[in-house]
Amino acid sequence: MTGSFQWMKTLNKSTILNTIRLHSPISRAEIAKKTKLTPPTVTNIVTELIKANLVRESKVGTSQGGRKPILLTINDQHSFIVGIDVGGHIVRAVVTDLNATIKAKCELELPKQLTNDLLLETITEAVGAVIEESKVGKEKVIGIGIGMHGIVDHMKGVAVFAPNFHLSDIPIKDTVEQHFQIPTFVENDVRALALGEAWFGNGQGIDSVICINIGVGIGAGIILNNELYHGQNGIAGEFGHMIVDINGKPCSCGSYGCLQTIAGGGVLRERALQSERNTMLLEKADHNPDALDGALIYQCAQEGDDFSMQLLAETGRAIGVGVTNVINLINPTRIIVGGGVAKAGDFVLGPLREVVKQRALTSEARETEIIQSKLGDDGTVIGAATLVLKDLFSPQVS
């Protein structure tokens, strides 16, 4: 499918495809106006795209005086994409159509003692399993997108440093491409989530948005002027490794006092286990420490347990300090919060917003919109699929 992918990406084809994607259903005349391409050029390329079954004629539009125009839409079943989320404990995989609608899902547990090779084997296995599950046929898959935690060189497709796994220099792109012969894109998981929210979630139509993911670790994806921001060395958005206490606890990254050490999902659980006020939590967990997690704390908070509510509020306030710093530094239009801890909704977001209202620099900054992720658990896999869509629909000469 590499040749097919490149054929779709030629400059004018890509421009027209993206115009149809954004404004569908749309007429040929409207495409010419929006793209500033000549009507004959648009007609010729649209004819090619229809022949290739990538675009279809849908319905007849309203006449502006002449013949009624035939409207065009993307044939979202023409090709499919694999999206992969490499989480802390599992690899989640989906197959989506060209509108990022999920057609099939599967999950594989990661081995306890991970090595680079074992991680690559699990990712490869997940890709193969979800393609088989989807029954779309490998030849219909035009790209594979992978969201990976930690520091990622998105140009080379290498996981430079995965702190949760204590692994470095993992050649994800090369390995997956060699195995499947399908173009593969690798990105930091939270940047992938941010891209997914920008295209299909609560970031649509906003040119500067920051997406924060609060789970085992804490990360951020920054979109400025509608583009993912990576920074000079690819570490932009390492929100969880913002140092909030120079003499604080050691962090998995090797530093001390990172935000992650006072507000990550693991810290929430530790606090719950160490406190003498955890009666309801322990009863619900049947006195099994392994069963005491963020979901259980949220459940107890919903049932009115003061201690659980306090735990979530403390986490919200700690994240709020980091968010306030980010607002003062970057001043985005909107902040989107996702991940496991964020599922606690206003138990976390309420205190988070309060800190921002009290501490951000100006009255306007204090009102920065902070909302929950629209894509939820599927955010990173949809974002991973969006890496492929972004490349496909971005006008550039092949």
C-alpha cells in the first residue's frame, strides 16, 4: 500500500482530499474556490479520486442558477488505519476508517520483565491481531500510527526513552514497517491524544490547545497554530516532569520533585494505602491493596466518602499548579484533560480550576477553558490513527 499512499499524497490530490474532508459534502466549484485551483484541474483530479474509489458523489446540491451541482464526500471505507496505544501495562490496538471510526479493537498485556525486543514483539503482535479481527484485509490498511509514552523521535520513529519501562532507543517504526510493509508513524502518546482531540474531539476548530493526560504518568500535547509542537529535542509537553519541589521525591525519570511524584495515578493509590482514613476504600477493595485504584477511589467519592473526595481534590490542586504555570507560559485557548485520573470529573477538575482561578496571571487567563477529553479511553488510539490521517491529508509534494 506504500505506492497507493504516496499517490494520494501528491500536492493537489492531498489539497482536494482535505478540502472534501473538512467541508463535505461539497461541489467541484466550491473546491476550486476554496483551493484556488482551476476548475479543470479540480475536475480531472476528482475524476481520478472517484475512479480510485477514494471520493464518492453523494447527493445533488442546491442550484445557484445553473445545473444543480453534484456533491462530493470522502469514501471513508476506501482504506483503513491501525492505531496503537502503548500503555503502562497493555497495548491497545484499533482499526479505523478514514473518519477515525473504530471498526475493531484488541488488547495485549505487556510482559512483566520488558526488553526492547519483547516490547516490539508485543506491538507487532497487536497490529497483526487487530487487522485479523477487523477482517478488512492487510492490503486495505494504508498506515499504522503508534502512540508511545516518554521521549519519542517522531521523525525517526524511535522511542528514545520510555521511563515507565526503563527502556531506551527502541526502533519502533523500522521494526513495524519491515514486518508489515505499511507506512508507520510513531509519536509520544499524549501528543497523539492531542492530535486526536484537535481533529475529532474537544479541540476542533481551536488553533492553540493543550491536552493533558493524567494516568500512571502525566504528559501534555501542545498544539500551536494547528500544529503539534515538539520542541528542539522532542521533549516539549513533558508536563509530569515539571519540577515543583526541588528537594522532592525521586521520580522514574531520574530527577527529583517532578509533578508526577505528587499527582500521578500511582501516588493517589499510595496515599490511600498509607492513610488511616481509608476504611471505605479498604472495605470496597476487600482488603486487597492491588484492588485499590483510581477507579475505586472515584467510586467511593461518588458514594460520599470524604477521604476519597479529599484525595481527588489534592490531586486536582497539584495538577492545577502545573496547569497555571503552563497557562502563564503558553496562554492556550483551551486545556483538555484526559487519562484515568481525569475520569473522576469534577472531583479533580473542580479543585484544578479553582487553583487556576486563584493563581493565573490575568483575569482573562484565570478564565482559560479547562474541559474533559471527548474521546475518553479511545483518545490515544484515535490520535495514533490521526497521525496517519494528518500525513495523508497534509498537502506536500511526494
